[in-house]
Amino acid sequence: MSTTEVRDLLLALRDGSMTLDDVAERFKQRSWTRTRRPVPRSYEELAAQAQLDPEPDVSGSYDEVTAAYDRGELTTEQYDVLSDAVADAIREQARREGRADSD
């Protein structure tokens, strides 16, 4: 399994070489890859998306944070703090790009 910045930061949190606040700050400063499909705009698009396989996890994305939580590598508090940091970064990225949507 290859390493990514996100995975490295989560490992640093787990081994105590970085604090939760340090990791959250780094999460706020980085760019996050969008991993979700666009929101369907019609019933036809909604039905078409329902037939698709789930998208695979994207390395270096928020998917890694969720996977770490699912594996029990993050506490609920850590997950909440890091999720908020990711959301802040995505909103800021959308603002800089002039996008109203940040989903």
C-alpha cells in the first residue's frame, strides 16, 4: 500500500509525533480531491446513479480519514475534529475557485 500525505498525518497522530490540533491544521491547509459524483438533477439521473457500483476509495482523500475511523484507528472526537478541518478546507477551496457549491 503506497503512502499518502493523509495516511502519513494519520500515522503521526496515532504514534503521537503530531497532536490532533497539528493534524487538523495541516488538513485545513491542503487541497482535497472531490470524491463524490455530482448531485443528480433529475429522476432519470438519480435512477442511473442508483444502478452504478459504489465508487472506490480515493487515495489521499477524505476517504482515508473515514476508512481509518471505520478501522478503529481514530476516536470519535478525532474523527469529528478532522472532519471539520476537511470541511473548512473544502469550503475555502470552493470559495477561492468561485464555486458556490462545496459538496
